Amino acid sequence: MISTNCITLRYGGRLLFEDVSIKFTPGNCYGLIGANGAGKSTFLKILSGEEEANNGEVIITPGERLAVLKQNHFEFDEFEVLKTVIMGHHRLYEIMEEKESLYAKADFSEEDGIRISELEGEFAELNGWESESQAAMLLNGLGINEELHEKKMTELDGNEKVRVLLAQALFGNPDILLLDEPTNHLDLSSITWLENFLYNFENTVIVVSHDRHFLNKVCTHIADIDFGKIQLYTGNYDFWYESSQLALQQVRDLNKKTEAKMKELQEFIERFSANASKSKQATSRKKLLEKLTLEDIKPSSRKYPFIDFKPEREAGNDLLMVSSLCKNIDGEKVLTDISFTVNKGDKIAFVGPDGLAKTTLFKILIGELNPDKGEFKWGITTSQAYFPKDNSEYFDGVDLNLVDWMRQFSKDQTETYVRGFLGRMLFSGEESLKKASVLSGGEKVRCMLSRMMLTGANVSILDEPTNHLDLESITALNNGLINFKGTILFTSHDHQFVQTIANRIIEITPNGLINRQMTYDEYLESDEIARLREDMYGPGFSS
């Protein structure tokens, strides 16, 4: 078990945490949430001892081992991949190194023999003889194939290093596991593997993630950072969000009968409790929810952007026709014979492992790139708004405040009009006078979404729009696109985002398109699609 007692942390005049006392118990997975800058990663560092609080203490049950997902991707560059994973269990690795050193001695003494005997006993107690096979299993589950296991970490690319460091954190069944954005750089199969691993993990997990689907799958509790405090809630992220919004609505609807609102909230608790029986963590989570009272649920003070894409006019039936598009970049084939038709009302998620192919297709469709072969034609009634994956050209070196930055894209130049769109994205008062060149990644994304809302387009093209956004902004964007009456072409690694928005899936493979009118979950669960993907990707393909 790990707990804190009166943790307080200040950075200069800014209070991050004040008198935080909280207990994390075995058998539970806690999703640590909070707005950008609330201190999620910092709190994990305090728990791990990497950062020291001004006051208070962290208490870990004596003898329990804590493991952390390392963030320094170069820390282990001189070590082999398999050895890097085993280093996650510090004591086991120490024993292995000392054993190796003693066995290599030319003048092996009786004392050395006694020491070896002691080490071998402790090595066996820690399941040391199975350590290499366990490390290999973790690596394989996370998509690091056996041919990489003996290579040095420096030979791996950034995505591969992240996976090895995740395997290191998971290695050796730690008593307490701290994970900061563990799904970053993982593909779908690796995320699914990690979800299943955490389902079956019997100890304590504390995780920070912007992936709502992942939080919903693995979390038994939500730990919400708000106003320098951390409040624990039973249930996963969706339950926390929906119940907190209901509670907030209760506060707002003071003119309505309290009994009616309480009944609504109670019915919600009962409905969620019933749904929990369908999850792999069913029994424990259902029991927890049955113990909930209305007093356990509090309204959140979190502010959500207001995202509402309103087309200036309705598009006709002819939306987009793409015929035999081909594109090479730096001598490499990126798009080969791409053909499809977009129909009115389509909300198409473009999926597949090749991010460059999807970005290139979008850039061709909005006129930033020319195809080498093929053609495309937009319907005359369509208008397009584009959200690029890389927005640096819109902000780098731009010496404008946000009001003037937005004016560049607005037909109505009045300050009140422009400020209205900025206010929707939480840029109000002095915030709207920030320089565009000094914005954070999340702030830039919110500005780009404001720009899209200004256009009144009836077709939205979005390339990874959830990157850099906090959970509140992702939720607002998700809802905005669900409600959008126009057509959407988009890419995203956010499972819930794709599942709740898309009514059609197009996968770009090395050998053509897979194009189906269905939801994302239906696509992933389809045996027919699985066989088709194997044919399209060729030998060695792993879904």
C-alpha cells in the first residue's frame, strides 16, 4: 500500500498541492486526472521519491517494491534490451551482477563460495531463473520482437525505447506501479495487451493517461486533482465524468425539485453498477458502486471548452470523389492507387499504422500537395476546414496576440466577434491577449479548433486533433464532432474518439484500402476484416 500524509508543494507563489492525504490500496487501479498543469506528473514524481514536497510524507508498506515508467529515453542506451527490462527489479539485477562478477574471479575463495550460496538462494526466491523468459514475454507483448532483445537500447528508435521502458516498469510483479502516459507510442495490439495485463494485475496501479478508453478499461477509481486537493471517486473515467456533470446540473437547477434530481442521479448510479457486471473487473467494481451514496458524488470545477462546428450551408449529395491517387515522397511509395467516394453524412476515420500516408492524403485533398497520379474532385456545394497534425507554421515567429491572430481568419473583424470564439476555447480576459508564439501545445490546438469553427465549413478534415489536449478538451471536441451536421474525414489514436464519431472506417494498407461502413469496434472485432488485413499487409503481420 502507498499513501501520503499532508503533502504540500509550492513552486514560488504557485500552490500545486496543499495537505494532500490519500491512500492507494492493493487490487485497485487509480486513474490520476486533472487539467493541464494541475500537477499529475509531479504527484507521481513525489510518490516515487524523484521530487520532494515542501511538507508531508509518502508512506509505503515496508518491504513493498515500487516501479515507475521512466521518462528518460536515453538513460539505458548502453545496455542490452533484455537487461534493461530486468533492471526494473533493482535488487534482482544487483544479485545477477554480483553473481556474474564472483563467478568470473580467477582467485575464487571460500568466502566467495559462501557469498555465491547466499546470492543463489535470494536469486531463487525472486524467481530469478525465470527472469529472462518473463522479460522476453513482456517485450513480445509490447511489440518488441526477439531479434531486438539482444541489441543495445541506443540501436532502437524512440517508439521502441518507450515500449522497452514500459516492459521494465511491469517486470517482476511490483507491489506498486506508477505509469505516466503508458499508451503513448503504442499501437492498438500493444494497448490491448497492456489493458489485459493490468486487468490481471493484483497489486496497486496509479496511472496518468489522456486515453479515455484505456482509463475506462483499467480503472477501478479516479483520483481527481482540483484546487490543490486530490479527491478519490469509485468507478472509471466515464462514470466520474457523467456523474460529476449530473451533480453540477443539480447545482444549476435550483428551481427544480431536489427529489427529482436525486432520483435521476440514483438511477444513474444503479445503471452504471449494472453495466459494470459486463467488465472483466465486474465483481469488485460492482460491489464498490453498490456502496456509493449520493453524497459521494460532487460537481467538478473543471472548465470544458465549448466546441460547436456549424456549417454556413448544407452540402449537396456530391461530396468528394477520389480516383487512383498515387504519391511518392523521397523515392518511397506513400500512396498507391487510392480510390474512394465520400457520401453526405459520412464521418470517416482513416486508420492504419502509416501516419505519413494519412497525412499525405489529407494534404492532397486540401491542396497543400499535388498527387503524382490520379485526381480528386470536391462537390461544388462543399467547403473544407483543415486541422493539420503539425501546426507550427501558424504560430512560429508570429508576433500577434490571440485576438489579432484570430482576425486573420475571420470575415467579421470586430473584436467582440473574435473574442467570442476565443472565449469558447477558454481564452478570456488577459488570456486572449497572449502572444501566439508563446502558447503551449494544447493552447495552439485550441486556437486551431477556434479557427475551424470560424470557417463555417460543411466538411471537416482533422489529422490527429487530440494530440496535446487535456481530457476536458478531448471530451468537448469529441462531443462537438458527434453533433456536427456535416461530413468528417479524420485520423486519431484515441479509441473512444474514433468509436463514438466514425460511421465508416477506411484503412490505408501497403496494398490498397479496406473500406467499410461500420463502427470502429465492429471493424476491430470482425473476423472477415482480420483475414483481409493479413492479406493486405502480407507475411509477419500482427494485428
